[in-house]
Amino acid sequence: MSPPHITTPPPSPPHSDLLAEQAQAWIAWLASGAVDEPRMQEFERWLSAPGHRRAFEFERQLWRAVGEAPAQPVRPRRRVARIAMAAAAALALVWVAPDAWLRLRADYVTTTDVATVALPDGSRAVLDAGSAIAVDYDDAQRSIRLLRGQAWFEVAPGHPQPFRVTAQGGVVEDIATAFVVTRTAHGVDTEVSQGQVRVAATGDGGWTYLLAGQRAGFSPGGTVLRRSDVAPDQIAAWREGELLLDASHVDAAVAQIARYRAGPTFVRGDLSALPAVNAALRVDQPEQALDALAVSAGLQITRLPMGVAIVAPAAR
């Protein structure tokens, strides 16, 4: 997807309708993922013009806020119309390109790699493959929205603002610690590798406190449930390129390795009858990890062009 040909107009007010439309076109192009070097250079030239960066950030924040009802009625009609346009465009992105919508909302997105992110306050986030976060810092709080996947956080001390990770309506708040938050189709899990956190399934509290090695989870709108404890040094082993399987179902193990592969992974046949596996695999070498799992679990791997891997129970 390419935006319409855009030329820098004569100087105009920073929030003119023309400038807003240009910013929205660039946002849609960036979100589409069809980024090429010549167009990127044109975008950078457009962004460097007076008032353009401010307009771009304004429209981007507006798109990210679509769906959140304002606390007070919005007075200017022009702003109401702009919100409606952003909502329509966002719905179109959700329909035709869900990943584009995710990229639009996120500040950091990973595909098949693990990535380390330096946060503005000196804290550190490590994103697992297939993960996304949005960073919302202001004078009152340090807030991270976990939009997909899982992330490990090492929080910088000495700041008056609380450090919070939100996901699926719940919140995990740091109390001088390092911890991981995982978002799944069924809810949110938290594991503490150092220090202490508190967890609530809703934004208005009902806290459960966790120490190093302790785990808990909640479903959207539910209650926080404690999980069995785990050795702190085993938490978020994927940060070091490791995948630790402890009595794991084979189909779940295949799905975990698949997140680190560049090509698609398909399962043919029923893997649920295979015995659970225990293994330590290297997800920074996903092809070798898949082969090692095949040997230990009794699988057959068929590799096709374009990085396709077909996993099936081995013939007997």
C-alpha cells in the first residue's frame, strides 16, 4: 500500500485539515508494512517540515485512542469528524490487516526474534517473539500496554511514578523488581524473577502480591489465581535463547517453536496422543530446535520452499 503522492505544501497551521489528511495517509502507509526506502526518504522529508511532526504525532495518538470513550463531550465538531474518520480507517485495518492495526497501536513489535528495548526511565523490556507493547509515560505514571505476546521487565528504581503493565483490563504493578507478563488467548500470566509485584484483574485494585519465584494469572474480568511456584532462574528463559519444556504437550511445544521460525509451521495429524516431553531447546536456532523435538517426541518434519514446515507424527 502506498500513500497518494504527497508534496510539502506552503506553510500552514499545524492542525489544518490538509495537514491532518497527509499525516493520516502516512500513518496508513506505515501501518501497512509496505515500507520501501524511496518512500521512507520522502516521508522523512515531509516529517522535517515545520509543524509536520507535531501533526503526525497528534494523528497517531488519535488513532491509538480510537475506541476509548472521552471523559467529557468533545466540543469542536472538526475533532468529532476527525475521530470518526480515524475510527473508520482503524476498522478497515482490523478487517484487512490485523497486524497493521497492531503496528499502529504499538511502539515496539517483534516478529520471530527476541528484542531488548531501553525505556525512557532507564528500565529495560525484553520482548519475546511475536510480542508488542505500547509505552505511555507521563508525569503521573510509567505505563506499558502489553498488546500481544510476552515481555520481561527490569524496572529502574528511584522514580516517584509507579511502573505498571496493563493487559486485558488487568494491571501488574512493580514494587522494585524484575518480572514477566504474558498475554494469551485465555488471559494474562505473571511470573516474578526478582523482587515483588502486585497483580489485579481489574483496574480498580483487589491486589495479589507476588515474590520472586511466584506466579499468578487472571482471565479478563475474573479474579487473580496463584499458580505453582517456579525457580526464579527458569523464568523467561527465552531471554537467553532457551525454551525449557517441563512435561509439555507436544502440540504446545511445536506451537512455541513455531513463533521463532521465519516460515509458517503446519501440523498434520493428531499430536495429542504423544507422550509429554521434557527438553531444553535453543529458540535462537529454531530449525535445530524443531529437529530436536522431532527426535525426542517421535515426529516427522517435512520442509518445503518458502520456509514451510509440516509437522506430523512419525510413521510406525
